Amino acid sequence: VIAVLLTVIGIAAVLMFWGMMSGFFSPQPKVIIEKATITKIGNKYDISITVRETGGASTKIERAVITGGQLPGETELQLSTTAQQQDTTLSPGQSRTLVYETSQRLTAGVTYYVAVYYTKGNSVERSDLYPVTVR
């Protein structure tokens, strides 16, 4: 009985160790937002988002969204006309600032939340929400 119990405990310990360490052997992309600002220019808003890849694998930023305030759900942002040719691919550990724009009406002093969607394997994953206030 003791031998069987010790064997089961040993197998469980090996599986737990493998579960914790498997991320080091096969890195997965993870994108975080380091900084974001919203600036009103005329009747449009420029949203500057600085992202960093922290998971150790290359990925591509697919799109960005803004939510919060009186916005109905997530509103997709468009790359600004000056940044449309900008590369949205991130190498492991790389940081990049992307500039988006929206004509959606935003209220000064209200906190909104931005997020980016990036490629992870065969799917698209959303970053954590990042709070930003209109200046």
C-alpha cells in the first residue's frame, strides 16, 4: 500500500512540475499594453497605444478596440492614415507604438478602456484592458 501511494505521489509531482515548466519549452505570444493616450484633433481622436510582446514568441497585432463611457460595447479602431503602412508584427520582447483613430464621440475626462487583439496560434486573443482618459 505504501509503495502504491508513493508511486502515485511521485507521478503527481512529475506532472505538476511538467505543467509549470512546459511554458519555457514552447513559448506562446502574450501582448501587454504599456501605455495609451487619447488626443482630440479636430473632430477625430488619435489613440496612441504602446504594446510589448512578453511571451517569448512572435505575433501580429490584428486590431484595437475601445470600450467604456457611453460607448455601446467594443468599438473597433482604425489605424491612422499616417500609420496604415506601419508593420504590426512584434518579435519576442519587442515594443511598438501604434497610432489609431476614431470619429466616435468621446467625452473629455471620462475613462475608457483600450485593448488589442493579437494572433496566438490559430486563434486571436485579446490583451487585458488598459484604462485611458481623453485629454
